[in-house]
Amino acid sequence: MKTIRNSLTLLVALALAGATAMAEPVLLKVGDKAPHVKGVDQDGNKWKLSDDIGKNIVLLYFYPKDNTPGCTKEACGLRDRLGDLKKEGVDVIGVSFDNIDSHKKFTFDYNLNFPLIADPDGKIADAYGARMNNGKKMARRVSFLINLDGTIAHITDSPSADVHLDEMQTAIKKLQGKTSP
């Protein structure tokens, strides 16, 4: 009986250790391969990161919630810079836990000109370690600049929309300097 109890205790301990290990956020760094994720945008179109890699540099940004002040500021800032970003060969993709209908309204309300990917189950956020630390069904504000070869060229992890806009603009210029002939 004691052996069975000890075995059960060991199994429970291993299960808890495994659950804790699975709950640890992914910690991506510059130079890592970007996780190939997929989802659906505000118009119901299927999107896969692997379709964009090699064609353009990708600015994949995670944000907490549609129609909130900081997220609106960041989205509108990217909207206003999209023409220049496109000239530099950069595609912008936004991701949050919000659903397709929320993204559709957010896109319409602010005339956003880039896809917003719905991630209601958090799989995309979890692949990038972008879920808020408290386990909420919400992403924190973090951006990944993904190079043509699929590696992460720059990460901005800050609650400030202005920091994201400024840092990414600088990182893109730096990357362009490295990739130009």
C-alpha cells in the first residue's frame, strides 16, 4: 500500500511539474526563428505567417484590446505610417485576443489598412510569449520585426505605443541598411 501511495505521489508531482513547465511563457530573442502561426483576420480571411516570410519583412505586433486608448493610438500610428512601411517592404499584422467581429469594428472605426488577426484562444500569443503575465486572456504590447529569412530581427516589449512606433521605425531603417546592396 505504501508503495502505491508513494507511486501516486510521484505521479502527481511529475504531472504538476509538467503543467508548470508548460505554463512557462516562450522567451523569444533576436536571431530566433519566428514561430509559424496562423489565424483569421477581421474579414474572415485565413492568414499564415509562412505565406509572408520571404516576400516581405513582417511587423507582427500584439496588443491588449481593440478600441482602447493605447491600442488605438498604436494602430492609428501604424495606419498612418503604412505607406512608408510598404515602400520599405514591410507588412504589418496586428494580433489580439479579440474576436473577428471586434476586429472588424475596430478596423472600420479607425480605417485601419492592415490585417488584425483574431486570437481568442491565445495560441498565437502563447507561441510568441505575448500573453500577459497574470494569465489573463489578453496579450501585452509586444512587437516582433521578422526578417525575410524568418528570423526575429528586433523585439519591442513596452506598454507604450509611442515606444513601439519609434523603435520599430528605427529597427526597420537599421535592417534596411543591412539588407541593401
